Amino acid sequence: MTVEQIPVTTLASGHRLELTVRTLRGASEGPRMVMFGGIHGDEPMGSETVRRLLEAIDPAELTGTIVAVPVANPYAHQALTRNTPLDGVNLNRIFPGSRGGSVTEQLAAVLCEILDGADYFIDFHSGGNFATVEYAYIHDAGAEMSRAYGTSLLYHGHPYIGSATGWALDKGVRCMVSELGGGGQRIEEYLKRGIDGTRNVLRTIGMLPGEPVPPPADQVIVETLTTLSPSVGGTVLSDFGAVRLGERVPKGTILARVVSPYTSEELEVITAPYEPSILVLGREHLTNVAPGDYGFMVADGATAKPA
């Protein structure tokens, strides 16, 4: 294992911003797999999954090379924020960035240099500080990875404009995005699933020995995934937390109520929009919320197809 510090830029404080790149070279030649964690700083599950995974892989068993950036946005990671606090920019919306741009644009540019020439790419995300999520993206290039990762729900959707995955797909890289965990819920369970799932991906693409574990029998692909965001701030009360992810609920089911902590007034009701709605992201029984936050994510169960 080698550890390298890649310079990004120098701040007005004199601090030199660098990205830490860890490279694990296998005993024999093979594919180049790149992994990012922590593109969003409020998603430390991804960074920890990458860190534990690197510690768990025996280089003697590895075919090819894993190049990992456990923390792709160090300042956002420090602040536990989705966007880079220095310029307020969402790193996963501005790829390929610019070496002469803002701090986040320069981060994106350096990450593209690291990602350039990869055969495979996995981008590890989660639900943020207050929400928990459970699914993976599936793309035509890299579909075998998503199936092998083992989540019950796969989302066949276009990557966000300016995302690392969108840039990599345009370069011919086979990609997968993990959306697993978050909200401080079921931490060890989701870490284990992320590590076990990634090891199964590596077996599937021939980078680790052994027979891959088949995908779960109930694995489905959906085409429609909707974020339900409150239009007001307040206290969210819900009975649909992490333990209920993957459930199918009838259209019109009340997923949460937003109430005023000051007056007890009910400000908004969030309901399931599809028949049925598959719960993909949820909040615990009581969390604070701001207008436009991720409240819930639901898939249209009518579009679900066996994977």
C-alpha cells in the first residue's frame, strides 16, 4: 500500500490543500479500479467504507490495482457539510472542474486526473447527517457491478450533470454509485454491507478470487426515484426510519408530519406519491428539517422490474 499527497491549491491562510491517495497494487497485473469516498462531507460512511475495505484486502489475492481517495472533499468532511464551506459549491455538480477555478473546481479537476484511465469506478455516498438511504445506481456500463453489490433496489437513472460518475461514463469507465447508510443509523450493518458488497464486485470483475455471491432474489431495477422535500422548516415526526427502508407502502400513506416546535402547529404533511411507493431514504422519528432538505426518497413500485 502506498500513500501519496496530491497538491490541489494553497489557501489565503497559507494552508496547502492536498488529496490523500492510497494505492493497493495486486500480485498480478489487471484492471485499474478507482474509488472515491466523501465527495459530500456529510456522508462519512463512504469514507469509512473505503478505509476499512483497503485494510481488509490482501494484496497477494488482488489482481490489478485499487486507487482510492477516501476523503474527496477534506473541508466538507471536516465541517460535516454537503457542500464545500469555502465556496458553497457541491463538488458532485461541477466535474470536470478547473485547475484555475475555485477551491471546489480545483478539487474536481484533480479528482479527474486521478480517475483518468480507470477501468472501473465506484463512488461511495450515503444519506447525510439526518437521513438514511439504501440503493445503488445501475448504469449500462458497469451494470454487473451494481447487481453484484447486492442492494435490493437498483436505480437506472441518468447521473447528475457535473457528477464524477457522469464524467467517468463519458470517458468509457464502467461505473457504480453506492447510496448506503447515513443518519447515524445501523452504522456497523451498513459498513459491513458496503465492504462485503464491494468485495463481491471485485470477485465479479476478476480482481479478487472466488465465486461471486448471486444478487438477492428480490433485487429490482426502478426507473423513477423521487425526492420528497418539505417546503417549510420545523420538526419532522415520522414512523418510517432506517428499519423500514425497502418497504412498499400504498399511495397516500403519511410518511411524516412537519410541526412547529414553537406553537405545535402542523405545518405540512408528506405522503407517498406512488401505488405502491418503495421507501428508499427516510428519517428517524424526530429530526429538525429546513425547507428543501431531503425528507424522503421513494421509488415508483409500478416501474420495478426484476434485475
